Amino acid sequence: MKVKVYTLNSFAKCIEGGNPAGVVLNTDALSEDDMKKIAGIIGFSETAFVMKSNFADFKVRFFTPNDEVDICGHATIATFSTLLSQGCIKPDKYLQETKAGVLSVELKGDLSIMMSQNTPSYYQTIGKQEIADSLNITTAEMIEELPIQIVSTGLRDIFIPIKNIDMVNAIKPNLEMVSKISSKYNTIGYHIFTLESLNSSNAYCRNLAPLYGITEESATGTSNGALACYLFKYGKIKSDHTTHIVFEQGYSMGKPSEIIVDLITKGKEVIEVKVGGKALNLSEIEVEI
């Protein structure tokens, strides 16, 4: 059986940038094994499969080359860009059913897409030495006043604060150790960041998820949504109801990406998280399963 797959680069800062995702439409007849096989053939960090929903406008399932994940930000951007390009939707607000819940997605007139994430859950902090060893760095390279902590707005990640961009770029992780630690703490992977930036953004990031077959990802919507909440919690982002936040990612891979986060707060509480950006370079391929 031949299956049409759309490919796009989500959160692209330029033509060379962004995070590639696959999108397959009208997948109600595909089995889970079919989806896993297609995701493996495509080989991107995530491929999205769109089907009918009884609770929302669409149901979307997300697969890495190795496994299914509950939600994926950049694949959501790719999904709704594809639906627009194929005439299935127009600029408006929609609901998508995912394993992380029913989440709203807004397609704006400028073709940017903002997706709602869950409000943040803050979990345990982790000793800096354990993480430093897995990254082949010293604890002195980490920002002293910020903890290493697991945070989620849909997917659990370990957030690791580093002093500057040069140190972030120089990290050569032990991927086997990163995988073992990610599994130990039931997380997707590491989100490494510094408060320095290249383009007056709020932070510069790298994301590692080798446990799920992703050595490094150039743009990660769910992780950056959670990062915005982490930075707000620890006073590194000031919010007076609504704050527009910009993160840089993918520069270490030669794939410049820009992720937008709108954080809506009340006092010290985050009451809404929206993550978004644009997708470029739509193309079509066929795979045989």
C-alpha cells in the first residue's frame, strides 16, 4: 500500500531552518503498526497522523521513529499548515484530540499557528552532578541559582540551565547516559538552555531525546512551552497577565528556529500556555508499507 506523506519544517526562522515533521491525512484505516512503520520510514523526530474525532475537529496521533508520544508541538504546527494547504481548513480556531487531552489550535491570518498546551506541572529537581556527567561538562558551567527540574505542559522534560551560548554549543553529550537518565526519571529527554541569545530572544536552547530515537531536535514546541513556565516560576521572565516570549533553537545544528510562547498569568500562577510559529517548505512524498 502506498501512503502520501506531507513534509514541512516547523518553527523555521529561514528556509534552511525549522524542525522537519511528516503529516499523513485521513488515517482512520491505518493500524498502529502501519503508523509506526511510516514514522520509521520517514525518520523525522515526529510524524503526525490525522483522523476523525468524536470530541474535537480532528484527532492527531504522533509517532517518533521508535514510539508514540502524547503530543508534539512542531508536528501540530505542520499538521495544521498541511490542512490549510489542502483546503481542509481556513484561518480560525480548532480543537485537536491528542493523548495529552483536547487542545485548542488557532490558525492566524498571517498563517502562524498557536497551539494551547496544558498548564504546567513542576516535578522533582535532579542533582546537578548526575546531569553534568551525562553531558561531559562540570557543574560550574550551570547557572547556580536555577535548579535542574522536570517540568511538563504535556510532556515531561528535564530542564538544564547553562551559563552561556558557547558552553551550550560545546556540549558533547553521552547519549547512552542521557537515555538512561531520561528513562530513570520517566522523561522524554533534556532541554538545555541559556539566558543568552543571538537575536534578543529570551533563551537559546538545545533539545536531546535519544531515548526516543532523537539525537537532537532543532525546534521543540512542548519543551519551550514548559521552559517559559519554568523561567516565570523562577523570576527570569516577568509577566503582567500576558507575556510574549521568543526562544531560539536549532542554531547548533545549522537549522535556525524560532518558537513563540504566549504565557497568560494571574499573580504567580500560569493559567494558559500557547506555543506557535510558522511552517515552511511543504512537499509531498509517497511511502510503501
